[in-house]
Amino acid sequence: MTTGQKILGGIILGVAAGVAIALFINSDKGKELLADVSDAADEAGGKLKNKYSEYEDQVKDFIKKGKSFLKDIEGKAKDFAD
């Protein structure tokens, strides 16, 4: 098999795969599958947003506590230096 034949065979296989995918997506089963995937992606996105909000609040609280701790240490260091 020559290089040209291999390339032509690859192109034909690629076109056939594209046609098969297009036909499947346009079928009832394909549309159902796409709807299921879309619903699952929406649900996962919602869960991710909720988790992000939870962690965002925890990080803000941690930063607030850290700043308070540093102020306390700074005050003690000043008292010690005096």
C-alpha cells in the first residue's frame, strides 16, 4: 500500500466516521443522549458552584482569622520590645 493510498483510506474512514456520528446525533437516541449529557453537565455545574461558594466562605473566614492572629502577634511583639 502506497502512502497516497493510506492517506486516501484515512480520509475515507474519517468521512465515514463523521457521517455515522452525524446520523446518530440526529436520531432519536442521539438527541436523547445529548439531552442526558446536557442535563448531567448542568447538574455538575450547579454542584461545582455550590462547592465553590462553600470553599470561598471558608477561605475568607480563614484569612480573617489569620489577619487577627497576625495583629495579636504584632501587639505582643511590640509589648515585648518595649
